[in-house]
Amino acid sequence: MITILLNTIALEPNRWTAGKVPYRPLVELLGPIARAGFDALEVWQNHAVLLDDAGLETLRETADRECLAMPVLGMYPAFHLEGRERDEEKARWDRMVRIMDTLGARVLKLMPGRVASADLTGDLWDQSVAFVQEALDRTADRGFPVPLEMHGGTVADSAESVLRFIGAVGSDRLKVCFQPMGFADTDGTIAIYDALAPHVMHMHVQGRAGDRMAALEESDIDYSRVLRRIFRGGFDGYVSIEFVRDCVVESPEQLNVEKVLANAARERQFIRRQISAVR
């Protein structure tokens, strides 16, 4: 069953600032999100990790009251660190697993490292593979999937690189979160998806027209063609609406939550139309 998620990063104007401290706590956004018709979320890392245990419990309780599930939790780990920094990163990973338990998340989606594939060689490669293997071993009894988000500047910056990394780690829990690697290339996007399809369980979608956010149906990429190809091929996972029109603003107070959510709701309808067209 395809599940359409709202990625809570869409409502966070501080997403690209140095501190990445949420402008509004997620708990205050759950009511508007539910009223916009969403019932499932991908939770941006800093909407969760900056909360203490009581705050996380309040978030879960409020989500339950609003009939909002939080099946996917996002994380931005570094894989290549050594010594004390590596131990601290392991501790952060383990805390994310505990947060998954509190929020009821079933998937830990990763921005896969902070080193581009071309630079991830030698010891950096070995350390990265070992870090993920160890993290998965510590949760072997849990069995939750860990999709790696396709993104520049990471080990998942190409189909070839992410497949090589998945093979090196050697765990069937390691999956792919697919998204376009170029926002004006429909054929290239389809080709990359086809290469990764057996591993894809999660997708991010965002509309781009030139250098601005746009509706999916107004994007330079033909999302209707891309999504129908993917859904026709039997994709049966999460589709996360990551960024939408009007979610990028010059200053945090300019973000209009209701407007962004209305745009996200239109994207949800667009995605549903593509599903209906092939099912």
C-alpha cells in the first residue's frame, strides 16, 4: 500500500540555518497538519532530537489525538568519524532508535553521511561501511528498514555509489529513499530510478521550475510521467512530500503555515491521481 507522507521539514523555515533550531515546535503544527487532511508524517530530525523525553511523549500524545502517524524518522549522521567523535555519533544513533520507539516510527531514513562518493575512499570508505554495519548489528533484533536518501555530497549521490555501499554493508535492511538528482531531467530521473528500483521503499518529491519551488504538475520534471512509471512498476512504499511552493521564505516569520499546507494538500491530490491512473 502506498502511503503519502508530509515531511515536516516543509514547515520549517530554519531548515538551512547553521543551528537548524525549529522556528515552531512540531507539536504546535500537528493540528493544522491534521486539518489539512494529512494522516502520516516523516519527521525531520530536529523536530524530534531537540526535545527531552517529556517533550517527545507530549508530541506522541498530541499526534495520537490528531490521528497522525509518524512512521518515518529522518536522521543526518556522519559515517566516517573516528575516536571520540565516532562514539558520540553512535550514541546519537542509539538515541534516534529510542525516539523511534516513543514516536511509533517504523523506518529510520538517513541522509547518508557527509562525504561525497568521489571522496569516500580508503579509510573513509572502510570506516563508513563499518559504522553502518555496527549500527545495524546493534538493532538486529528490531529489523527496521534504513533507507539512504539520494543526495549530493553523500555516498548516495549516484545510483552506482549507493548500490556499491549497500553491497558493501551487506544488509537487506539497507534500502533507498529515491529523489531526483537533477530537477530538469525526466528521462534521467526515470533511468536512475530503474537502476535502483529493487531497493527503493521510500521517495521524496518536490517541485522545481528553474530555481524556484513549484507545484509538481508545473515542474521542469514531468512528474506525471515519472510517478506513473514508478507506480506502474509496483512501488509499494512511502511517498514523502518534502518541499512545496511557498515553503522557502526570506525570514522565518514570513512562512505562512496554512498556505504551505494548502499547497502540500494539492500535491497529495496530484500524487493520488497518478496512483489512480495506473492502479
